Amino acid sequence: MMRAGPSQEDIRRHNLGTLLRFVHLRGPASRATLAESLGLNRSTIMALTADLTAAGLVREELPRRPGRRAGRPSLVVRPESTRVYVLAFDAGVDRLAVARVGLGGEILDRRETTRSPGDPDGAELVNVLAGAARSLVRKAGRDAVCVGAALAFPGVVRRADHQIMFGPNLDVGDVPLGESLSRRLGLGVPVAVCNDADLGALAEHERGAGVGCDDLIYLHGDVGVGGGIIVGGRLLGGQEGFGGEIGHMMVNPNGRPCACGARGCLETEVGERTLLAHAGRAERPGETGRDAVRAVVDAADRGDIVAREALHRVGNWLGFGVANLVNIFNPGMVVFGGTLRDIYLGSAAQVRSVLASSALAAPRERVKLRTSALGDDVTLVGAAEYAFAEVLADPLQVLARLREPAAT
């Protein structure tokens, strides 16, 4: 039997999502640009933008800088950034951040606080994040609608139900972060919990150094080390979403013990604690986190021999890790983010030297090594992009569902 093709409604839903995604990622665009870029005729673009405008997702206006062409200028389609937003949470080991991010990727407002290792516990973590998020929601306009929420977490997260399976550097106990946050916020949207490095990979692919590169690996440093892998433009998750635990790839069988139970994981050889120990700074009170890592890199730049040697040792193992990844995945790009961004900047020569001697010539020939273009906001941006995914896939249905309780 022949299978029926997509219905007209399926095609319309797909085109609505494609158009909204275009202006979300690439910014305001004229009808003419949309028609050319999406391969649709002008009348179809007009109908789609009319639907999205009526739903409050975009607005059309005259160009702010009219060109010199004769005739009527093509209307520009802009995302409704202040009316349609998501909440993005970042539960880092040394900081907690919450942002209200508008359609189009604009960070409208944010709250951030530092934290010390060992606190807060899971319940207090929810209290801090929920309190910050509620203050952001109160500042949104009355007609604004939250269409999604996501939290970046430094640990192993099961994708099907967003359950945290292992958090070696941020123990939240049995507290279901996503469910607890969603219940406390009361916005009618679930809070997805995702691995922070996976979200970093998504962010760099969509908005950062990896735009246009559909095969990339993102390496993220916090206290631990994580990784996200983009293959063919899609995030690689594995059977249950546990794929990409690059930090627990063994690089040194005789290395330091890891919280996961193994020895010599990449995390133990290139992580924050190891760098600070090699640099003789592990016991300095209050010197942890990103600022401590940057202090080592700055000291090395000023000629500190101990700091330079520490970066050389860490860079050596980082190079071995990158070489393994290049051999296995043949990425077009490897992006370093979090504390690894600074570590790579301080040890790039060593990393490249090891890569040249340890990776196969063919896959390493064209791979680019880059630092995160999104800086410290990379996982927060990734959480926002993940939270927007549903409304970008089916804009009108998502909005109708969210507004249904208010209508009744």
C-alpha cells in the first residue's frame, strides 16, 4: 500500500515553524529575504507571517533603514522578543544563574549569584532558582507568555524524563529539580533538566563559534569536565541521553582517582582542581572556580614558571583527549568553553602539538580548534535554545495550549 504524504496542515505547521526559527536565529528579515531563503513564494510567506502575527509571535513593520530601490519596500518580520520568552537556568558548581530570554535569543533580564562548594542542597537550590525566576516573571509585561523553561546541570541526566542520575560535583540528593521548579513557578510549562555540556554544544552550534558547522564537539569545564557532540547537525545523545560524557574518557590509566570510581579520566587530568594543584594554589582559601583558573593563566602570561608548567601538564592530557575525539568522530570543529576556554588559551601550543603527533592525519587535517564565542553564558544560552525548541516546531499549537487555561 502507498503511504499518504503529508497533509496540507502538516505542511503549514512545518512552514510556520521553519519561518519562526529563521527569524529567531537569524534576526529580522524582509518578506523578500524569507521567500528566497525558505524557497517559498511571496503569497505563502504573507499567509504564514499573518498567522504568526495574529498569534503574537512576530510583528511586521517597515524597514528602519529603507533601501534605494524604487517602489514599496518589503515589510520586515521581527520576533516578538518582549512578549514571548523562556526561562533559562544554569546550576553551575560555583554560580547559579537565571535569565528571561526573548524570542530571537535576546537576554531580557537575569539574576546571578555565586555559591560555595557544599551548598546549597537540592531543596535550597530550588528555592534560590525559583525565587530569582519569579522576580524575572514579575517584570515581564502582562501580555507576555512563557513558552518553555530548561535548566543546565553538571551531571548525567536521563533525556526521557530529565532525571539526574549522577552529579559528582553538585549533589542535589533525591530532589527532582525540574518538577520542583515547575511546580514552584506555576507557569504551566515543565522545566527540562539537561546536561550542561550538551546545552553548550547546542548553543555554540546555533549561535556561537560553530554556526554553519554540523559536526562539532564542545568541551565544557566547570569543576568537572563535560562534552556535547553534534553529528550531522543533531545532538548525539545515545540510547538514554547519556552520550557525550567525555570527561570520563580515560586518558591516563595511572592517573588520579575520579569521583566516578575510575582513574585517570579526562576530568581528573585537566579539571580545575588538578590545574590548581599543579600550580600550587589548591589550598588557597576562597580561590576556586573560574576566577581561580583565570588567575593561573594570567600568572603564566606574566612569566610564572610554576603556572606555566601546570598549564603545560594539563594541556598535554587535554591534547590526548582531543586527539581521541578527532580520531573517533572526525569533527569539523572542537570548541572549548567554561574553564576549559581559559585553559586552552593558556596551553594551545601544547594541545596542538599533542594533537599533531597523536591523531590520524586525515581527520585532524581540517579540524578547527576554537574557544566559545558565548563566554560564560554558553550553557545559559543553550538552556534557552532547548526551551524554545517546542514552540519553534509547532508555534500555534503550543501557544493555544498555554493560553487555554486563561480562556477558560
